[in-house]
Amino acid sequence: MKVMKRILSLVVVLALVFSVSGCSKIKDKMAEKAADTILGPNVDVKDGEVEIKGDDGSSLKTGSDLEWPKDGLGDLPKLKGRVETVMNIGTGQLIGLKEVDRDDYSEYVEKLKGMGYEQTFAMQDENTLSFMGSKEETKETVSVSYTVADEYVSITYNKEEPQE
């Protein structure tokens, strides 16, 4: 609960900082100082992007047009859209993309199936499309959800580490 309060405080402070007009570098410094005060020194604010790094190697990066992550996604192909969230969660990643066309989502799911991800769950209604798949032999799972009204996609990838 304490962490959620800190994150909410950070979001409010960042919203206030970015609403102030003026030099971008000044806004970045103000936002970074506020984030450091609220969350600690593992926060970097630069050019409208915020990155928070955990001591355990986890990270969260947000922005309006991030690069597709190079690591942590196994062999998942890139999806057309604007990446705005990348979260490294140890054995996997979560990616949030906006401005994704419904047809591009559908083609992406078909690519995943063609790559050997066997469907374990699927749902479709007028608001949401979802696909979950897994590769048993490599212990990989992927979940892809599409919100129709927002043209937003969330991709979660996980690869189970081998047991010793």
C-alpha cells in the first residue's frame, strides 16, 4: 500500500511538472528531483520519459514513443504501434502500445500461433480481444490483449527459468 501511495504521489507531481510551461530541461530536472524524493534515487526523467529501476533488476519505463525492447522477449516479433510502457519483471516483460490497428493485432496473434504458441485462452467481445498462448517445450507464455476503443495493446511475455 505504501508503494502505491508513493507511485500515485509521483504521478501527481509529474503531471503538475509537465503542465508547467517553459524549458524542457528544467521540467525534466524538476520531475527527476520529485521522483527521487518520493521513490528514491533509482529514477531517471529525461525528454518526457520516466525510468524506474529496482534493486532486483526490475525496471519500468514510460514515455510516448519508446523503442521496442531488444531483450527479455524471447523471439516475439515487433508489433506495429507506439510503445509507451516497458516493464522488465525478471523472467519476462510487459509492453504497452498505443495506436495499434485491429488488423495488426489479429495478424500478430496469427504470427504467434505460426511460431508455435498454442492457444490456451482466447476471448473476443465488442470491446476487447485477448489471446494467451504457450510453448510447453521452452516454458514460454505470452498474453496479448487489445482494447478496441483505445487501440491499445498489452503484451506480457514470460519464460520460466529451468529448475536445478
